Amino acid sequence: MKPDFTLIFAFTLALFTVGCANDDDANGNNGENADSVLRQIAGNAAIGRPARWSNNCLDVACARADDLGNYLLTTEADGSSLMWSDVPIGPGEPQRLYSRYRWNDAITTSLVNINPSTHAVLDIWSNVSQGVSIDACAASASCQTALMASLTETQENAIIDQLDTLMGEAWPAGRNPFDDVYVADPNEDALDQMHDHFLFHVDGAAGRFQVYDNEGEEPIIDVNLVSLTNGANLTDSVLSDTQFETALSMEPPAEPGNPIQLQINVSPGQPTQVPYQVIVDTIGSTSPNTPLSFSHELTLPDGTTQSLTGEEVITDLTQGGRHVWVVTATDDAGNQISDGVVLEALAGEVEPTFGGEGSCVTPEATMTANSWNLCEEPQNGGEYQCDTLSSSSITLTQSPAPCPQQTQNGGDLLGLCTILVNEVRVLFYENPLRPNNTETFADKQARVADYCVANFGGDWSTTP
């Protein structure tokens, strides 16, 4: 049966009209012991364009990004930690950008972006608090620990606010580069446009933070590093409108050429129902510096990764959803190139799973007392793709991350309605902006559950 793409809007609208005056009271922490819980971390890696096929890591666990820069990593974590993205650029070593994961024992799903602004925030604070660059700090376990302990959310936000001020019209007001949904397309996302046209440079030895345009001859902004951490007045250093417009007129630098020509052949070459066997080979790849060696990394829809080697690789796909397959070729001169494909495996009759293809979330910035606080997840390997919506009570924006399983926008999870015939599940959360009333948390769960089951034949659960 073809999914009904209008069902969810009707579903949530019906719920709103019946229950709009009844939502908030508070409570319910679904956290468990960090030692026994896997964490799902997803986001976008970008450099002013998608960090295509980048390797995105926390400690020893890594996941490859797709061609849009979106990644999903499933791993254990027992504390806040640095993350990084190794971005393939040209024939040399990949460019490494840093970000951070903030651990919370009650939160198992997090959105973490990795981009030049997250890197700049960490590089600024590493130089000011630890006296070394973020690259040097990342190489020392004790420095990493000290860095993350000192980088409180308050301090992080203070640096972001200063960068927001410093970059004038180039930085979208109030934008958080770590946690807000990021689209690696300068035509859709102003922060990505900024990364396309400006280069941040931290000069730790001189104690300066500098901003260059794409001509790169002289910095167009040059301020004291400490001024970005202590709320100093930056009025005299703010990017001018003229500087902004001039920078936008300059083309971003082209990617360097590569002597390796990598060819990836996939069979079957079309979406296929799981389970099935896939063959990936690199026959036809060339380099003037032979021989070539090939490594393969396959990131599965559940956010785990398999490593393989060889000119031809054969493996079984058993999970429905998007599989990111990245091949890295290295020649005898040490040149390397990474390229990839996204394999769409159809779910078929396997046990349905959700979240591997992202979600549609209610943005915190759009929340009002009259809003529904919810999140949609399409089934992995299904036909349905969640739609962005905007009305007086329902706003949904696409996110590369799965739905939060404990809280969203400060509201605790009420439960989820799984509608298999429509290949979707909807997670409902309390609205923390709605005034308290006599309806208890259990009453709210019961109300939403009734509509899920009676009106739409869905399966209701209070836990994912």
C-alpha cells in the first residue's frame, strides 16, 4: 500500500484541536546508566560544501558521511568528548575539523555538526585555556579531558555569541553551529554560505583570531583571542557590509586535482529488497603511480561501520535503509582518493526499524504555547520521506538525526505512535511553554494513545 503522505499532518492537527489546552506538567527522565546504553550521534559535516564521504569519529568509533555530508554514528560513550571529521580533499591527507559531543546520561540521541565554526570555537578555547592548538590538544588524553571539563555550555555559547557579533551579516543571528540543523548548501543555509567565503585562522603564538576572504592575502578581521572568550566589546572589528558583499563576489577555491581515477562498480545497481548480496569492485581505477590498494568502509543504517579491503568485495546486506559505502584508493606514491555510493536497501519483510534516514523535528525556535512538540521518523528502507510542515500549531524541519528518545525542546517524551502501513512513527513530547493545568503526565499519554490506536490503527508505546 502506498504511504499516505498527508496522514501525519491530519493526525497531529486532530490531536491539537482536541488537546490544545492540555499539555504541560512535567516529568519523566528516561535516562539509564551510561555504561549500558549505546548513543546515536548524527549531524552534518561541511566545509562550505558537503564533506562528502568524510570519516566522522568519536574516540575509536567512526561513521562515513553520505554525499550530502550527513552521518549517523552509533557508539558507547561515558562522558563528553571531542569529535572530528576527516574530510577528503585532493590527493593528500584529509583535512581534519573538530567538534564536540556533550554527554548526558538521560539523552541517547544527539545532533552534532562538524564544520569550520565548530572547529574555530574549539581552537579558540584550546589556545586560551590550554595554551595549545586544538590539533595538539587532541593528541593528548589529559589535554582533551581538561579542555572538555573547562568548556562549559556557558563558555561555549559566549564564544559563539562573539563570533556571531564579529561576523556581522555573514553569521545568521542566534545560530548555533554545533546543535542546530545544518544544510551543506550555501543557497539554503547562510552559515554554510559563510563557510564558503570566509576562512577562520587561530594564531595561538600571537594570540590572534583572524578572518580571511577567498583572496586570502591579508586578514579582513584581526582580534585578540581572549576577546572572543570574555564578552569584550567588538564593535570596532565587526565585518562590514562592504566586506561581506565583496567576499560573496569571490569564488570559493577549487578542489585540487588528483592523479588517481577511482571507479566504483556496484551490483545490483538498483534498490533491492533485503536480504541480498552486493558486489562492489574498483575495476577500471587508474593511477600513473601503480599499484593501487583499496580499503572499503560500509556504514550501515544503524550507524555502525564495517571495514573491508580488496579490489572486489562481496557482502550481505540485511538491514533496510541507506548504506554509505566509501572506497579509499592509495597509490604507490602515497596519493589517495575517497569516493562513495549510497546503497538504498528496501526493507521488504524484515523487522521495521526507524531513524537511520533522519527525521522531521519541531525546531525549538518556532515553539509557542500553542505548538505541538513532535518528531517524525520514516521507516528505514521504506517509501515514505517525512515532509516539512508549517502551520499555527505544527512546524517540522528535516534533520539528519533520529528523533530524540527522551526529551525534545525541553519537553519529556510522552510516547510514540508507529503506523506501519504508512511506514512512519511519530514521537510526541510535552510542550514546556504550555501553562500547567490539572492534566497529569499519564493523562496526556492516554489521550495521545487513544488517538493513535482508535483513529489511525497505530501501535502505541511509551518507550522507543
